[in-house]
Amino acid sequence: MSAPSWRFRVKQRAEVHQDLANTEFFAQQDVAERLVREAAQNTLDAAREGESARLSLSLITAAETAWKPYFGALWAHLEAQPELRDALPARGSPIPCLLVEDFGTTGLTGPLEPEDRKAAEQDEKAHRLFWFFKNIGRTSKTGEQLGSFGIGKTVFPYSSKINSFFGYSVRASAGDDDPVVLLGQSQLREHRLGRSGDLDPFGFFAWHEGQATDYLQRAVSETPQLDEFRLQFGLRRTNDEPGLSVVIPYPEAGLSRTDLARAAIKQFFIPILSGQFVIEIHAGESIVLGADTLLEAIDHIDWPQGVAEPLRHQVRLARWALAEGRFKAIDLARPKDERQPQLDARMIDAAARTELSRKFVSGDRIALRVPVPTEPKGGELVWSHVEVYLEYDRKGTTRDDLYVRKGLTLLDHSGQARQPGLRAILVAEDSAVYEMLRSSENVAHTAWRQRGAAKLTQQYIRGQAKVKYVLGIIPGVVQALLSPDDEADWWTLADLFPEPEASPLADQPVAPAAEGARSGPPDDEPPTEEDDVPTTVPELVPKVRAWRAKAIRDGVRIEGNPTYEGELRPMRVTAAYGQLNRRKFRAHEEADFSFRRDAQMFSAEGATVEAVDHNVLRIAPSVRDFSVEIKGFDRRRALDYQVIVESE
């Protein structure tokens, strides 16, 4: 019996010639994040009803005996690719591979070439083999599923240094179709071998039935070939476990055990915590990411500095949201304008708002259910909702707001609320808002777009305004909770900051400030004198400073003084929480705030600004009407600042 092999179709003379551009959609993304995102989406979409889905990622090395039967016929096509030729591994050598296997799923259902294409386009669940291997840039996934463009599957070949992969699928309910199938696919550029005509970019590892250009691929389904493939590549799947196993040979750099674990936790910790999803990484020591092991797994993974601790807090907030918060969520009123909605503080019941505000600033967790209007074209307005879970750390400096659609975290939106110390999760699971947001997503499923989302415009009336409203919910809620109407202004600086409790220590005399300084006690405080010490009081000449300070919402603006006519010189601004006349500047704690770590705390016009310490900025004005805003402070804490002009 002959063996299945690789084959690229010869293009006809009348055809258009075009190289594949799908890789450009993912070029700027982390290779592990894009692979895990696509594999996990496919796993959750194909999960069997009532079962927990499991995704297994294994780094293995296949023996050199696998090279000839599975790569020998492909190698000449790879050598015809200029961008691959010089980097190809040695022929006949062992083959490093990444196995991506899902369990608790349906597998790739249906035939490779359905007789009724219309039926296949209307019923994706029964024709997943056709959609996975025979369609690029097309999808039939519904609004209830995570993917939507039909391009995501290209991450499998583009995670391979040879742009190729294999798919081995056991089908849960095959009917008249083969219960187990194997296919390979390679996505290259148009090329020629010797005197052959132009060859199509897509090549298939399969049985090829027919003559010349009139042929069809048939999936490998014979038991001897299937068993040999499972043995050579060490699949964890047995032939009675429905699901899909993808083999990615020669995986790209950036797909290590740690890379895969980080990507899985960051993007899918919510479905993992819910118990509906488990992700395993096998490479030497195994990592199991489950509801009960997630926090422990975070502790055993290497993270970039400053990432692990905020992530632990996010996971704890999500765990609370799933276990308690969603059952305690407070319903907000509908926005006043359903056509152009905006989050308004009046949507929170007035009687409850003050208490919610106090709980929030005290660090208590809060759960809210926020109404969202959707207007599908051809239908009536439908009211949906999102859930928002929040907590606030007054000493925190990170900005952790996450946006999640049915378990998938949209990575590009994190931090947009811009409130230091905030942790928040917005979850969109109700079908109406879920489908609208899905139609607004970019190809990589990392952001909800207000502009440039063709599907959103085609399917919804005023969809941009609704997406803008959803993205503004967390910032709007935070603003409402931190500025209750029946309280004095909590958010102040200088004269706007609240006075802290009095210190039990007596005030001490204050040494004269350096030139240009503005700190210490009020100007009319009498000086400390010693007996019998003669004093000469010079004539007081009012001094005009080069700068002036103005309080802004959560900070201070240092700007040029229009009455100053002297030379512009650099100045230093030192800030710290505490009470006037204390040694707080030297005792400043980095955990309070850090200019060095968070450059978003300051911005300038007409001046350059440099963080010379965690709480010290050096401002070098270039024009007289310069302006520097320093913000992001905790408005519930008293802040002192000092401005010192550097001497000539």
C-alpha cells in the first residue's frame, strides 16, 4: 500500500497570483499569546455540552525516523522559499514539536469536502473538518462562539518555523464519516520546483485521488497509518477520546513552557477559575492550571518584575466574583439616552451611592450589574447588561482593569481606567451584548473597536456609541464612587486635600527654605528668637517666583508665572503623603507612588521633565508659559509638595 504524501496544486494560467498575507494580522503579537488564544478559543467553542474542556500543550522531540515519512516530500517545497531556505534544520534530524490537544470536545466533525456547501455554511458544528482545513478568512461561527474571522487558525502554521502543521482528530459522532482522521497542511508562498508550473501556496499531507490538476484530498483514516503517527509524535490522545490534536513541528522561539503558561493564565484565568476549563503544559515538569491550582501555579512560574503580584490580586478578585460577587451584584438604572448612552452617577441609586463609595475607598469589593442597550439592524432595541467587579487599594500604584467576553480577556484594554490602585473586571456574557462586542473585535480578538469594525457597522445601529459606552463603564463607575454628591470634595490637593489627623508631636521650628522653595508653615508664622540676640529686620522686598501651582483633580499643575521676568532655571518638585513640617520626603515609600515607575503621572508642555527619584521630578522650562501636570495621586490622602528652583 502506498503512503499519504504532500502535494501542492499546480495553478492554472487564468488564476490570480497572490501570496498569503495572513501572517501580517499577527506579526505584532506575542507568539505564545496568539497561539494559546486561538487554541483555547477553539477548545471552548467545541466543548461538549455539560463537560469541562481541557487543553494540553506538550513540548516533545520526535525521533529522526519521523522525518522521511512526514517531511521528506515537503522539504523541496520549503527549500524553494527564500525566507525559509537558510534557516531550515538539517534533513533527517530529530524534530522538536509542540502538541496542542483538546479534550472534552467534539473533534473536527463532518467530511473534508461536503457535497452540500450551503448546508456546511449554515451548520458549522457539523462541518468543522471542512472549516478548519479548507477555509481561510471565512467563518460560520455564531455570536455564541469566541472566534469570528476565520483567520485565527493560521496561527498554527505560523507558529512553526516551516509554516506547517498536522491535525489528528477523533470525532464524537462521526455518523457515516471516518471516526478518526489525519491531515497535514503547509502555508507557503507560490513557488516552482524545477520545470513545474506555479504551485499554490497551500499544500496538503493526505491521500490525493484523481489525475493531474483534477484531484481531491482525502483524509488519512486507515488504522496502521493513524497508529504510526500517534506513536511517532507521542500524542496523549487515544482513539476513543474525541477532540483535536495539532502537531506543530519546529516551533518558533517564544513557545517555551513558561511562555505558554504565562499566556494561558493572562488570557483565560476566568474560565479556568469557573471550573469549565483546564489547561496543562507538559515540558519536563508539568503545570496544571485548574480552579484549585491556579494561584499556586502563578507562584511557580517566572514573571517579569512587577507582574506576578497584580496578577494574583486579579485572580483573587475573579474568584470572589464567581463565588460571591455575581450573586450580590447591585443593579444600576438604565442610562438616560439609550441611543447615545453614557455612564452617569445618577444610574446608581442615591440612597446606596454614599455607602458604596465608602466601601469602595475602604477596600471592600463591589459588584454591579450595568444595563447596556443594543440595536441590531432589522430588529428592536434589546437591553442587555455587563457585570463589573471592583476593589480599590489606596496605596496601590497599578491600574488593573480587565475586559472579558465569555472567558476571553481582551488584552489591549487593560489599564484604560487610569486610576492608580484600581482593580476591576468587566464581564460580558449576556448574549445580546456579547454578540455586539464580538462583532466589534479586531482580528486578533484583543480589542473592542469603535471605528473600523465593519461587522459592527453592518449589523448594529449606532454600534460605535454602544461600544464606547461599554468601555467607559469602569472609568465612569470609579468616578461616581469616588465623588459622591453628598460628601465634601474628597479629591483635593493643597487647599483641596483633606487635613489628616493631628500629630501627637509638637511642631518644630522650620529652617529657612532654599531659594524658590514653597513649603513649611504659613508665611505669617512668627520666627523663633533667642533672648538678648539683636536682630536686624531688612526691608522686605516681595519676590516673584518663576512658577505657580494650581490644584487639579488628582494632582497639581506647575506652570509659568506670567508676572515673572527673570531667568528661567530648572526646578525640582518633591512630593510625599503626610503632614506639613514632618520628615516625610526622605521617608517616602515607593509603594505610595513612583515617578520613575509610572511615567504617566506627569506630562509637560514647554518643558522637559525627568524623574530623578521615586518622588522627585526635575523640570527644565524652555518657554515662560510652560505647564507641567503631575497627577495620579490618592485623593483621600494629604499630599505635600515642595518646589525648589536650582541655583545658577
